[in-house]
Amino acid sequence: MLRTRFLLFLVPFVIWFVWRFIAQRTGRDMGSTPWAWLFAAGAILLGVSVMALGVWHPSHGRQAYVPAEVTEGGAIAPGHFEDRTPAHP
């Protein structure tokens, strides 16, 4: 997950330097690199990805996690979430 976010942060830089390379090969004069704009664009992409994760990733706040277990036959039962049973007084 962290690697994906890092790659999202690098997207504006890659686009800028590829565009700069192409522009210089065609003879255009390029100004200085807009570092602040590139960092801001990368930060915006990171923020959007974090918000998207919060919107589309399921929340298991009202469920209990049951860890993986080894069954009697030696197979592994994967971990999963189960609904919590309400405590009755």
C-alpha cells in the first residue's frame, strides 16, 4: 500500500520530466522546474487516494476478527470477520 502511494506521489514528477525531455528534443526552451507545484500535485494525489480508500474500503468496526487456524486435517482456515454478538445482561 505504501509503495502504491509513493508511486502516486511520483506521477506528477514523471509526467513533468517526460514532457520536458520531449520539449527539449523539439527545441523548446524550458524554464526552471516547478518543484512546489510538483510536490503540491503529488500531495493532492496522495490525499485523494487516502479519501478514496476511506470511501470504498469496507469498515469492519462492528465486527470481530477471527484469526487463521490450523484445522485437525492440517489445512489452514483463513482469517475472517464475524458479526459481534450483543452482550445480554
